[in-house]
Amino acid sequence: MKLLLAFSTILIFTVILVLSQLETQNESELYLDRSVPYIGVDIPRMEGIDGAGIKIAVIDTGVDYNHPDLFGWGPDGKVIGGYNFIRENETPLDTNGHGTQVAGVIAADGEMSGVAPKAKILAYKVSEDGEGVSSDLIIRAIQKAIEDDADIINISLGVNRTNAKIDRAVNEALEKEIFVVTAAGNDGPELETIGSPGRNFGSVTVGATYNNLTSSLVATLEIDEKPYTVIPMVGSTKLEESIIAKIVSAGYGKIEDFEKVDVKDAIAIVERGSDVEGELLYFSIKEKNAADAGAKALIVYNNNPGIFLGELIHEFIEPDYAPRIPVVSIDREEGLEIKESITEKSSGILQLFYNPDFVAHFSSRGPVSPFYIKPEIVAPGAYINTTQNNAGYNFTSGTSYAAPHVSGAAALLLQKNPELHHHEIKSLLLTTVEPVSDAYEQEFSIHEAGAGRLDIANAFNAKLIIEPPNFVAIASSDDRIVEKQFQLKSTDGSWGGFDVTFDGPEFVKFGGVLDGDILKIKMSITEDNFGDHEGTMMISHEGIQYRVPFLLHYTPGSVSVNQQNEKLSFDIYHPEEWSFAKISVINSKDGSVHTTTATPDKKASIDVYENSLYWVDAKIRVNGTTSSAFNVIEINSLDENQQIPGITDIPEKQIFIIGSIVIAIAVFGVLKRK
């Protein structure tokens, strides 16, 4: 278990150092308020909407309520309440800094202005040192936030796996009309890296993009058509055009290393550090040596596991030093892979460009389930300058700081319209995003960016609530039609200028009809292109375009499900001969899973005793391979107070036999102890 913490403060300090050298004091102060205006907060502020009257629970390391931007503990302060679950006889004062940073993004009100500066904070301290957190304390904090009548809960921490108890607690908060925001985590760029509570179906899970800073420089690297994750070193500048060159390994980047190889007009790759103990080979020295040798660019791979942020400009550089070629960092594993795989014919393509809406490489990705989309939205989470313990400010990065942008945005919407339900706030935020694109001008996938980047101005001006705000479509070779209904709600009663368009796979025929306040869509599959496909339904209304992303599962086989009282029964279909199927039934309320099996000669069924939305995931064995099929069923007809089958349903004769055995075992145990 761990906090979804930022990159190392030591590493991020390099950004502060560079900014302090490159900016005047007045220009540097502008950085205190970059990410907040970038996401459109100026629009609600013009109307006096600033979060006043909204209580936001921050479940974290506590909050430094002595900070001048978060000042005051108690009813008249910024932090009006909370609880210390670590030392229960003390106030939830932050001694780590993480919770203070999160709270600052939400509601700082002083030298720095958060998204909702007049909102109040409830601080729940569930971790002391920022290194770990108990899932039980997260659950207790959620329950305490419910008791304290929080309007919004921000959870910028979590565990690296599914936790059914946390999911239950989050769902309890949602049932109490509390809007819950969770950070996706910092385990990207690999897929399937989101844990609880970010996996929760009902919460809004937030990934991280870069920020509206000139330091939001993005780099991409391809070698022999394979992409690698690289980070520009602080001090590098954007390229007007891509560098295309051969790749050459040059040891540690010393002068003598470059004398042994020809790197003229090449991209050099070197290892971080030195092979001589105690020798300081700064990145600036490596860059100078590479540039002197004629290299066009330099890649530095880590000498320890993981990726890092390097600096070319630092206090030990020569007075007249200035970088001449771009330098990027890469983690050790990928660096060694490049070094070991390059040949004389290996060619690399390196790009450096400014893109504040680029999804940060550290941001955890989905999917977490075939049945819903995570993350759902992204927000600025890199190079965020926010409040720090002891009256300070600090640049920091992580999805921990993307999530509170969304929490603050929810506070503004709720202040504007206190009657909004949590799912309506979710719709307004998710359907009014700005799309985010990668280096190749292709939109990031749903698993990377959800619907897109938070845009408070669009959400604030929106007059249309669309539910659901995203969806998963299921089709198969024996059922090529997908029909879906969307509940529409106009916040001002206006329905003018309504238009629906579709951006998705060419083999999907799309149509939509508005019937009162219900939008009915129909997708027809026109060819056998099995697999997962993404698309977006776009609705234009009153000058705003709403985006409803979807994921389409198109499978050869299918699983049908029928309910009879507490029993669910299943039928498997596949166009080819199948031999076995494992069927998993997932309860959407807590992620609990029940499994059963089927064969062509044996039907499958399970019993359920709770009204809920259930997801059905079938793995069908066909000719030695496994094929997936999916279905969904919502059950709301059960009497949950009825007796769940147990010993009272066992015939009387068997009860007597079982009782006799239990008594005999007990008597034997007594005799044995004697």
C-alpha cells in the first residue's frame, strides 16, 4: 500500500532551480497560478463563484492549517474539522506535506489561489510519513467524512490492488450524495496500473497531464519503429523539426568515451553517473562532450531502476555554459534494451515539443475492467506549484495533484447549483472536456486519458446533463446491434440547437433519435472486425459540444444471462466448436466475484442475493485458445431481507446428523484435553 505521491521533491527541485535562474521574481510568481486559469476557472470567478459554502474532505496526511494560504483550524478557519486517525488525541496537522499540497490545489486562498479558494477543508489524517496507508484507515476516514456532511471527498492516495471494502465505503458516500474524486496513481505508462479506490466504478478517477508552463516540454523517441518513454532534461528546448539519426552508445559520456566512437550527426546514448567512484559527471558535462563530438542529441539512461528528471542548468555549471543539443532521460531497463539492441542500421526519431495537454508518462492507465472506463478524465498534474508545509510553496508532480483540480471544479459547480446530484456533476465535468492528443496528433486512448482534459469553463457554462457520460458497448457475431439510451436534462429548460454526430470505427453504422428527454442511439456492426474499438458520440447544444466516449467490445462468441428469482443462468454461443467456459459474475457495488463453469453439455448458473448491477465475463475455450464474451444485467427485484439459504433450508434429518457429528467432535475434544 502506498500514497500516490509526487516524484521526488529532490528531483522536482531542479525545476524550481532552473525557473529561478531563467525568470525574474515577478515572472516566477505567475507560476503560482498557471494550472488553475488554464482549466478555465476565470469564467466562474467572474460570476462570483469561488467554492464558498462547500466542504471538501481531504483524506491524506493531514493539512498544515498554519500555512497562510490555508490558515485556521476550527469553525472560523480554512480547515473547519477532520480527524487524526494516526494519533487520535491530536489534530490532523500535516507533518509530511502531501495533504497540504493537495489542499492547496483545491482551496488555497492567499499568495496562491486554488481552484475553489473559498471552499472549506475537512482534513482526515490517515498517514504520518507519506510512505504508506492502511486501507482500514481510508475506510474509516470515508465514513467520518459522511458523518461530517462533506460535499466532496478527495482521495489522492490508495492501494495497488482492488479492495472491496474501500469500494463499499466509496459507494456508501455516493449513496449519501457525496461527490468522490480519486487519483489514478503514478505507475504509468504501463496499462492496468490503477488500484483502489481509483478502480471504483462510481468515483471519478483522474489522470495527469502536463501544465500550462513553458517547462511542459514533451519528448518522444522511436528507435527502429519502437516507441520509448523519455523525459526532456530541464534546460533543453523544443525542436522545430524531428531529429532522425543513427543511435550510438558512448559509455558514460566522458571525453574519452566519445573518442572511441563516431557520434557525428548521431543520437548518442550514455549511462548516468560514472564508472569512477566519487567522480561527478554532471549532465551538463555529458551534453557538452556529446555536442563537442558532433552528436545531434543525447539520451541518458538511469544507473538505477526507474526514470528520472535531469537538469542541464545548475549551480555548478561554467559561467558561459549553455546547452547546444537536446538531452532526454530514460529509465534503466529501456536504456539497456536500446544499448543492447542497436545495430549499424538502427535509426532513431527524437521530438521535443510544447504540449500542456500531453498525458504525463507517470499517470497510471486503465483498463481496470471490461465494463467501465478508467481513468475518466485528466487534469494538470505535472510541475504544479502549490502550498507546502511551513508556509512554503513547492513544484511537484503526480496524479495526487490532478485529482484536486477536479474536486475544486466540482465545488464550483455545486455552489452554482446546490441541487445537483453527484452523478450530474460527474456528467457535466466528463462531457465538457478538451480532447488531448499525443505527439502524432492522435487522441490519447480512453485507457490513457478517459474523456479528455478538465475544462471548468465549459462545464460551468453547460446547460445539458447527459447520463451516462460514457459507456461500454457489447456486440457479438450473433448480435451485431447495440442500442443505448441516454437521459438528458436541460438545466434551464432549453432544447434548441441539438445535434448528434459520431466519430468511431468505419464499420459501425450509427444513428440517434431524440424522444423527449431520452436520446436513443443504435450502432450496427457491418463487418467482422473483432476486438476492442473506441469512439465518441458528440452532442452539440447551445454552442457547447459534449463528448461521450465509448469502448466497443465486438466478440465472436456471446454469453446470455437470464434471471429467475435469485438464480442467474447462462448460455454460451460461439460460431466455432467450444469445449469449456469459465463465467465470472462481478457485483458492481464492491467488485466481488463469483465464478461458475459451463460445457456444451452442462448449463451454468449462480445464485445472487443483492440488488445490483452485475457484469458477466465469460472466457470461452475454442480450439486451444480463449475467446472472451461479455454481458450486463441489472437486478432490482430481490427482497434483500429474505433468509439467505443456510442451515434452516437443510432437511430435518440431515440437521440431526450434522448436529450429532458436531456434538461428538466437541465431546472428543473435551476428553482429549483431559
